[in-house]
Amino acid sequence: MRSAFIFVLSLSACAVVREPSSAEEKYFMTEVKPVFEQHCLRCHNGSLPKPALNLSSKATAFQRTAKGESCLVPGHPDKSLLITAVQRGGTHAKMMPRTDLSLTEDQIGELREWIEDGAFWPEGDQGVLKAVKGPEGF
Ligand code: HEC
């Protein structure tokens, strides 16, 4: 009896490891990570002169820019430089020559919602981002 109970417990522990453990993690994996990987990582991967935004990991993504501004301010999309940039405000439009990498209104809305809800970014492999060729193509 007792060993059967332990067996069931360890099965559910495995399920937790494989499935996203929270709604926030699922949102990051399905709505945020693919957008950054297909539209931003080609440039924001650590190869731009420092201290340019580097979206390849949680630790680098939350660092401040040269002007001391924060690209991601959890809870405050309007204070987040990342939102200003994707809405093509400021000087980012000129720095990004490829307009076909622009985000749709829906994608911007999802990023706003993600930041509003705390900008959850998972630790470990799931939180490591690499450039991915998207449907738009790089
Ligand atoms: C073709 C290259 C390229 C792509 C693709 C790109 N950027 Fe940039 N971006 C730059 C360069 C160059 C800068 C200037 C260096 C810096 O300040 O990071 C910049 C600056 C920024 C800044 C700082 C803006 C400022 O006004 O100081 C943010 C935030 C940013 N990018 C976000 C993004 C996001 C989010 C994406 C994806 C949706 C993206 N970028 C895609 C090249 C790119």
C-alpha cells in the first residue's frame, strides 16, 4: 500500500518537471519567448556593443541601459523601454533597418500584458533565448 502511494507521488513529481509549472511560465514559453527569439535575438544577443539590451537570458535582459533606463519594469509596460522600442518610438526605428521584423499589434499587446503581470522569466534552460528564424525570416 505504502509503496504504491509513493509511486503515485513520484509520478506526479515527474509531471511537474515536464509541464510548465505555472501559468506565468506557460505564457512566457508560448507568447514571449518565440517573439523575442524570432524578432529580437538576431541583434539583442550580446553581440551589440555593451551595454545594449541583451535578451538572451533573464540576468542580462533586466540590466539597465547606458542611460540608466530599464527595458523591462515589471508591472509597468509604459515605463519599460522595450515597449517604447517595439512601438517604434524614440530612435529604435532608425537602429532597426528591417521593418519586416516589426511586431503586430497583437504581439505588442501580449508583451504589454506580460510586463503588466510581472514580466515572469523562468530560470534555467527555459529562460535561455537564441535567435530563431521565424515565419518572417531573418
Ligand atoms: C536589426 C537589429 C535589431 C533588431 C532585430 C532589434 N533591435 Fe533593438 N536595437 C538595435 C540596436 C542596434 C539598438 C541600439 C543599441 C541599444 O541601445 O541596445 C537597439 C536598441 C533597443 C532598445 C533600447 C532602445 C533605446 O531607445 O535605447 C530596446 C529596448 C530594443 N532595442 C528592443 C528590441 C526588441 C524588443 C526587439 C524585438 C522585437 C528588437 N529590439 C529588435 C537593433 C535591433
